[in-house]
Amino acid sequence: MTRTETISTEAGEARITWYEAKRPRLLVAASHGAGGGIEARDLRALARVLPEHGLSLALVEQPWRVAGKKVAPAPKTLDTGWRGVWPALAAPGLPVVAGGRSAGARVACRTGRELGALAVLALSFPLHPPGRPERSRAEELLGTKLPTLVVQGGKDPFGKPAEFPEGAYELLEVPHGDHGFAVPKRAEPGQDAALELITSAVTRWALSLPTGE
């Protein structure tokens, strides 16, 4: 079942699109990046697959995106929007995996433990700005103190898998994938296989999380 809900936050009105499993084990909540919305190919793929495996999904649109603005606000404002949405995410009473892609992944890393998340899902974590590896954001990722899965494109200019530091998290590489997990037309595996790799890995990881049942 799919439904949409608008939530008032201190940063403005946010929107949640729910993809609900029939008998959900947990909820994966994910927000978008600074350059796009919940129509991103990886988020759409998760929406198709997760509910079939007993995993509900909530795709969160930050207030700036709902308001039609083109540029994302400062990180602290993104955190404010996410915190404002969290009570609605927790309301069904399911364990919640805090997640997102790119800037949304950073928000989940920064706030997950504080909000009581079960784990963190980081899609295309922007380890550094393109061409600026000295401006590392590794501290955000390493500081989650929660079970964390990072899914990263092999050609991501914001941080290739080999650039990531060692830490208490799992890292999945999507071969040839860029920051949006697009792969070249002639690459092997192709685009469909790349998305299947992502959805299968996220599904297995989420189902393996201890929920205290």
C-alpha cells in the first residue's frame, strides 16, 4: 500500500511517501540528496522491492524540496527537517533504519543514534566534494555508533569505495556506478543488474538486523 503524508517541521513542511509491507518487520526511512528528490533510481528500486520482503519503506522529502526550491539549505537545517519528521516515522511502532542518499545519508549518520534508529543505510555517501579528498566527511560516517551499510558506486566522484577508511560498517561497491548509481551502457553488469545488486544487498542486510522480537 502507498500513501503520502505531509508533516510540519521547524524547517517547513516535509512529505513522506509510505510503501507499506503487509506484515512489516521494520521500517527503512530514506531521504534524498541535495541535487534531486525521491525519484532517484536507487530509491525507486527500493520502493519496488523492500515491501515484498516484509520491509516497509518511507521516502522523505525535505521541506526545501517540498517548497520547490532548487538549492538545499545548510546541513543543520536538513537535520532539523529530519528530526521533525522522525516522530511520524516512529509512530507505527516499528524499529526504524535511518537512511538516505548523498546529503540524506549524511543526515542519517549525524542524527541516527540521537533519534533512536536501529541502524543507518548510507547510499552514495559523499565522503568528500569531487576533487577535494582533503575535505573528508568520514567523521560523520564513523561516528554513527550503529550498524551501518554503505552502498557506493565504483566510480563515484564524491568518494570511491577504495577511499573509505576502515571502520565498523559494511561497504558494498556497485561496479562502474557513479554518484547516482548510473552505469555505462556497455558496462557489465548493466544498469538493471546494478539496481538488483543494491536492492538485494539492502534487503539481506535489513533482514539480518536484530530487532528484539
